[in-house]
Amino acid sequence: MTDQDTVISLRAAGAALGARTVLRGVDLTVRRGEVVALLGANGSGKSTAVRAVVGQVPLTSGELELFGTPQRHFKDWSRIGYVPQRTTAAGGVPATVREIVASGRLSRTKLRWPGKADRDAVHRALDLVGMADRARDSVDALSGGQHQRVLIARALVARPELLIMDEPMAGVDLASQEVLAETLRAQVAAGATVLLVLHELGPLEPLIDRAVVLRDGCVVHDGPSPSSQLRSSRGGPNPEAAGQHALPGHDHVHPHADPAAEPVRTGLLS
């Protein structure tokens, strides 16, 4: 991989929320076409890390580059789709499903009046998440899982190269989980780069290439997920990888972690 293949590069990143230090020297690289899961217990710094990537939380130390450009100089935000954590689609503002999704085109339309291409993009995005038939409905009438689908459609409507999703499965019903997993699978098949914040891998595990685990704002593991190690380049199992890492409950300790720290497991991280 060359530098041109690096989509996200966080180096020795520090960040704080108020007076509390949340990230402590985090190194994270996401390369083109990868699906990376950011894992850890509540309060470990997962959401702060992705909010720093999208510019919502400033770094107090370290460096961040997006598509090879320092974040302070990065302007092409239409290349990035972001689904925030546990929020309603409209944020309390009366709006229809179509209007919320259409707002995701603003980075492309700027001051231009939306045209047919924009309307078609909104319809495609809603169709991807199974919400095309609810386009005219008020978002106030939606369930939690449907709100999440709308937020994902809003992130996809600009056809981003990088998709960042913060806890996309949290509080979502089973039917919506299946829709969201299928939607993400289609984006991955189309070549999207994906960074996911997850509490556990769950139904998305077969899509994950790498798992990065945070604890107390530090990276304690960065390596292939169990499922990715079971996949060979031809789609068959990889016996060597399975023997080394893929067994349930296998312990992982990052080489820079405190040797006295308890190992991190690949299952539920709470």
C-alpha cells in the first residue's frame, strides 16, 4: 500500500472533552477498501476518535490526515459520509424522510438548486435502506430503527468514498439490523472504505477486515478480525489463521499495551 491508499491517518492523537483527556496517543490507519471496526467498552474513546476524524472534536496533540491531506486543509467533505451515534434523524425539526436524506446532498449541490440527479440520488439512497415507500412521511412517525436507516441514507446520498458509522446497530430492531447489514455489504462490494464504531462485532463481523480496540483512550489491539483471518483470497478458510486467532474468546494484547493489563477479548467488550 502507498500513501495514496491511506484514507485516514491518525498519529499520536490526543483529544479531550472539557478537562477530561479522552484520547492518549492514538495511532490509527485506515486504507482504501478496508472495513475497520473500532471496538472498546463505554468510555474507551471510540466515539471521540471518529468525531475527531470528522472535525467535531479538535485534537490536542498529534496529526490527522484525510486522503493524504492534513485535516486542517481538507475541503472535500462530500467524500466522507458520517452516521452519528444514537440520534433522531431530524433533531427535533419537523421534516420529511426525503428532506432529511436530501440534506446529505448539500456538500455537492452547495448553492445550486437540487436537480433531477439529486432527486434520483435521494431515491436510490432510500431504496438501499428500504425506506423509499416512506419518503413523504414525517420523521416523527418513524421507529428508532427507521430513524437509523434514514441517517444512513443521508450519509450514502452523496456517494461517499469513506463511510464512518458510530454504533449503527445500537438500539435497532432485528429487521433494521438485517437491512443495515445488507446495505453495508453492498457498499463494501462497491469498494467503499468503512470505519465502524461497535460495542461488539455482532452481525457485521463477516465484513470486518481489522479490529482496533481502545481502552482508556489507548490502542490495545490492532489486527485482523477472526472472520477476516478465516477468509482466504479465494474465499476459502485459512487454517493457519484459524488456529492462531479465530477461536472464540481468543485473547489479544497490543504489543504496546501495559503487560500487566488484562487481555482484550474479541467478543463483548464491556
